[in-house]
Amino acid sequence: MTTDKLSYTLADVRLLATIMLHVRDAPSIHDTQHVITAKQAAMKEMKQLHDRECFMPIDPKTMSTTEKNVYWNHLSFLQKRRMD
């Protein structure tokens, strides 16, 4: 069995972390079986990424202005998608 190491850019990691927060904090309007199944699938995927140790907490105070702008662009994109 081979174990290939994956590499992520800082922007990828921040985007995935933001998605994880949205999945965790998303309000559930309808708890139909489809929604429950979708949440379980999303949580399973995020757990797999977390277990690979590809994420580490980031202190916003240590981020450069450029990194903060990239983060906010990703976040606003996700919020816009959520509104559509």
C-alpha cells in the first residue's frame, strides 16, 4: 500500500476551513432525510481531510493583508452562493 502525500496551497487550506465552518454552522431549516444524509456526507469528507492533518489553526493576527483579502474573497463568494 502506498501513501501519497497531498499538498495544499495556503488559499486551498483557508477555503476548505471556511467550508468546514459553513457546514458546521449551517442552519437546518428542514431535517428531511436528504438533508441529514447530505450533512453526514459533508461531515465525513471534512473529517477525512482533518484526519490527514492538512489543516492547522491560523491566527488572524499573523495574517498579512493580502492573505486576509483572499480569505474575505472566499468567504464573500460562499455567502453569495448561499444567497442564490
